[in-house]
Amino acid sequence: MNAIASPATPFPLEPTATDAQAAIRDEFAFFGDWAERYQYLIDLGRKLPDLPAEWKTEEHRLHGCQSMVWIVPEGDASRLDFHAISDSAIVSGLIYLALRVYSGRSAAEIAASDADYIADIGLAKHLSPTRSNGLASLLAFIRAEAAKHL
């Protein structure tokens, strides 16, 4: 990692990845329809801290997403933090959910935690194929980064 100061990270919000997924399920159950859920995703995405301009480079770009997504991992096996943002409001919301589950966790916990929340809240059925592919790329990147530290 270069000498750029990391933006403050709000994660983890819950003590474990399992707790984070339960909280996400509970929050999304509150909304009556997908228009409300999409608005909530957009609102969550706005909570992500922006990345330093120096991090928005090709080196940190996540490929497999139609939108521009940048992700910067840091840490070690005991704690991995992920800093990420997109130029798309809904994609930033998807990033927020993934980071809520995985950022600030140990590599072992990340590797042991499947992203069950995606199916549980019905997200898989309501994303376009390009957004689904992008979300799969994001999760694969996070898991691969954890695997490097195991």
C-alpha cells in the first residue's frame, strides 16, 4: 500500500459477518416493495466515504462491472479492510452491503461466510444481469483477497 492515508471506514457495524447479514435481512424486510428497497440501496451508497483521487486508478479498478468501481484492500489475516466506491448510486449501495458483511473481518471469517443475504432479501432476482455480474466480481475479489491472507 502506498503512503496515501486511508479514509475512515465505518465498518464493521456488527460484531460478525453473520450478524451483519441478519441486520441486512431485517432492514430490507421493513420495505414493502422494490422501489423502496432501491431507494434504500441508494441511501446506503451515499454513506460510503469517498476514495482519495490517487486511489481511483486502473490498478484499483474492479473489472467485471459495467459501472466504474474502485476497491482498495488493506490489512492482514487478522483484519482486512476494504475501501470501495462506484460512480453508480445503486452499485455504491451494493458495495456498502458487501463491505458491511466483510470489511473489518479476519480473512478466516471472510472465507467462511457466504453472501446469503443476497438471496435472502431477493436481491438476486431484482438486479440486472450486468449488476449481478458486477456484484459477483466484487464478492470474488473480497474472497480472493481473504484467501491470499490464509
